[in-house]
Amino acid sequence: MSDWQPEVDEIARRRALAERMGGREKVARQHAAGRLTVRERIEALVDPGSFDEVGALAGTARYGESGELEGFTPANFVAGTARIDGRRVALGGDDFTVRGGAADAGIMEKQIYAERLANELGLPLVRLIEGTGGGGSVKMLEQHGFTYVPVNPGWDLVVDNLSAVPVVSACLGPVAGLGAARAVMSHLCVLVEGAGQLFVAGPPLVKHATGADLTKEELGGAAVHRRSGAVDRLARDEEDAFRLIREFLAYLPSTVDELPPVIESSDDPARREESLISLVPRNRRLPYKLRPLLDAVFDTGSVFDYACYGGSAYVGLARLDGHPVGVLATDPYRGATLTADGADAMTRLIDLCETFHLPVVSLTDQAGMVIGLAGEKRGSIRHGARAITAVYQARVPMAEVIVRRVFGVGGAGTTNRHRLVRRWAWPSGDWGSLPVEGGIEAAYRAEIEASDDPEAHIAEIRERLDAVRSPFRTAEKFLVEDVIDPRETRARLCGWVHDAYRVLPKLLGRPSFGTRP
């Protein structure tokens, strides 16, 4: 025989065996549970025909006495490169049809290779996680005949990738142990409602250790993680999860050595939304709706909600005249003060923007740090101080539109007020060390107690203070740079963003600190 055709045929045969995954029965079981297989997931996520698999021949082979291959079980991790909306990415997915994604059916080097592929080639990394994600099983102890001091495999790369390339993870089934840790070591963690669960240890171990008898859904389902901070977005189904992944990556560069991708926008940068003139009620106790504000300011259809566990603190991504930016705002229907959860969401957005060079826009309406016993028990002030530290560490350009309130430590720390922040205030702006309404009784206590009619005296004091709390008084002292017609907001920000992007090239490269998960 003069050529290598038999070996080439063997390659094709082994690849076909790998594509069977755990076999027809296990694949049917996966489908019966309402979940796609890892290969179907990759096909649904990436551009058609773009997946280039690495390591398809890795697995456990069984040979006969004469050395012929009698059976082959592929490693339960599928890895490679592909394109998402035309851009190259690295990706890896757990194959739950082979030993439920457990490490005793895995070849850990494949996971490590996927991390290194992203790290050294500067490719965004997508992790499709189901099972223990490479975590161990006690069955391995008997197989190996010894125990070992645990090491998180490839963790040097897992940590480093957070400061190098965009990392996205999706919890597409039950995810535990090392798989759970890999899920949260990302810039975006998505969980599929009903199908996905995330926990450190599954129900059997939890019952043994604590006595609590919980289902997977009760232990780590969507109801648990809607506000836990471990998951950024919930997806309706796997298709929705893949949509979120594609949309999120579209705002970010492939690596910290590149600028965010600017696209052509069909939305007029000078668009004036008439509704903004009456968006904020004159009655300071009445809320306004946040979504119309976001839609009026940013490019049509460009707003992406991020870290949705922040309560009243809204964090997101959007575009201004096609330029990606980070967005800080407050949803008055969910509160006015900065809670521990809100501060954590704020930190997460600022760190993302600093890592990938996105300018930040704050639509400020911040009544300060949360007060009261519940806030003190959560240590909210430490969370808030950490968020403010992230703001002060960030070097990316920032712009601020003061929509309503700026009070206390929380309001003061929404932007770094010790550097250039392009700032405009609406006529509805209201600011100070603390709100007038809450400070009169404390500041004027003796005067009020000495009056014949305390309620009338409080009203008189409030009227005097209302006269001096006008934004125009602040603007006269150049303590706020401009007070503008709210309808001008989009045009002002679209002009600023072009200036901001001229500054970004000198910020390319890794952040000044390691990105925190």
C-alpha cells in the first residue's frame, strides 16, 4: 500500500464515533429533559459551518486482542474555534450524555486547552456548562487507588482570561462544584430558567451535610439566582441564552488590546425625544419610568440589561451613535438608594468597562446609600465603598447627566468627581449632602421645638430651602457645568462619545488591576 488512505478512513470513523457522544439512549434522555446536546448547542450558537473542533479523537478506546478498535467513548468536553456574527471565538462545552459531565469521563487537558486558546490568540471565550464541569467524583478515588490535594485545573488561565478577553458562560443544565466556579468566573453568566441550576454541591451532598431535602430547582434554580448576584441574566430557554451571548459579545472587543467595535447607526444623533421634558414629575415623591429614558437617549434597540440583581441600581450596555458605552442609572420604581446588591452590580459594570475600554454614562438619580437596620446588617457601606473605589480606579472617560437626585456618599461616588467628567444637569436636579426633606428636623430641631406651630414652621423652613436648592443657584457658582433642556441629552452625549473614543487608544491593554469575578 503506497498511501495513507486507511488511516484517513480511520480518522473519519473515529470522528463519527465521537459525534455519537454518549450514545442514542443518552442523547434521547437529554432531549426528553428538554435540553440540547453539546453539539446541537454549538451549532445553534455559532455561524453555520464555522465550528472547527479541536481534540475530537480524545476519549476512551477499547481494543481487541489483535489491537483493533472495538469501542470508543469520547471525552465529555467538546472544544474548538468558531465564528459568532463573523468574529472568531474559542468555545468549549460539557457533554452531559457522557457520565453527566463528570471528570471521571473527561480529559482535563481539553478544558485547559480551550482556556489557553482564548488567552494566547486573543479570542472571546464561551463556556457551555452542564454537570460538574470537570469536577471530581468519589468513584475516581477507587479507580486511582489514592487521594490528592485538590487543584483547580487551569485556574491560572481562568483567572488571567478575565483581564484579557471577554468570557461568557451559560448554565444550561444542573451545574455544580468546579462547573459552578467556572460559570461565575466570567464577564457574563446566563442561566436558563427551568433547565439550568447552579450550586456548589447538589441535593444529595446538601442533604447529607445539612439535612435539607431540596430539589435541584429549589437549591439553585432561577428563583434562587434571580437576585443572588451569581448570575447576570436569566434566559427563557437555550435559544434565548445564545441570543444573549451574541448580543453581549457585540459590545466588546475580542481582546483588551483592541477598541470596542463601532457600528454604523441609523439613529439620528441629534434626535430629540419630546417626552423627556415631562419625564420627571415635579412632585419629588413621584417616580418616573426608567425604560423610556434609556430608549430616548441611546441608539434605538441598543440597550442591553446587565447584572440584573442590583435592585434599583440599573447597569447596562448601550450605543451612542454606534459607539458601545456602559450605563449607570436608577429605576425609581424599585427604589432610590444604593443597596449592597446595587453596589455589587455597579462594581461589576465599571470593572467590565475599564477592562474592555467602554466609556461610561451615568444617568444619575441617586439618593445615597441605603439606610436602616437591614442595610447595616448587610454591610452596605462596605459594598458601596467598593463600588466607589471601582469608579475611582477606572480610567475610561465618563459622562454624567443628573436627572434628579445626588445625595450623600452614594450620590457623590456615582462618578469620580476629582477628574474630568463631562456633566449636564436637568432642571429637575436636586442635590446636597442629604435630602432637604429628611434633614430639616435634625438641622432645625431647637428652632422647631421652640415654635408654637411646629408643622407650620417646618413648612416655612422648607419653603426657604426650596429657593436655594434650585439648580440655577449651583450653576451660578459653576458647581455644575450646565443645566440643559432634557430633550438635548442625546445630542450632547453623542457629541461627547466621539471625544471619548479619541482618548481610548492610549488606554489599550490590560486593566491597571486584575478583573474581579
